[in-house]
Amino acid sequence: MVDLLRPDSHPRSWRMFLETAVAGPQVAEVAAEMSVAKRAVCKARARVLQRLQQEFSGLKFFAARVQRGRWSG
């Protein structure tokens, strides 16, 4: 699922997200490495996480409809 969002994300935002949410370095380390403010790293991460939540929400809706037999396509 995460890889499906990659094409829709700016490459720098994607990298900031991966390095802070998945790989584990601190926001300050990533900000220093990429020469950006810590706030920029946090905002990029938040944008990607928001997209993930939207995608999972859509999947949950779809799954619920399938379980109830209300999906027609």
C-alpha cells in the first residue's frame, strides 16, 4: 500500500517520510541531512501519512461493502 502512494508524492517528501516513519532517524537528523527545517520534515511526513489514512479508509469502506454483499462492481 505504501508503495502505491510513492508516484503521487514529491520525491523529497517521500524520502522524508520513509526516513522518519519507517527507517527511524530523528526528524532533526533528516532535516540536517537534507538541509531543510525540522518543520518541513514534519509537514512532509504528515502529508504522506494523511494520504495513507485516506487510502486505508477507502479500503475499509470497500471491504465492508463486499462483506455485506453490496458491492456491484
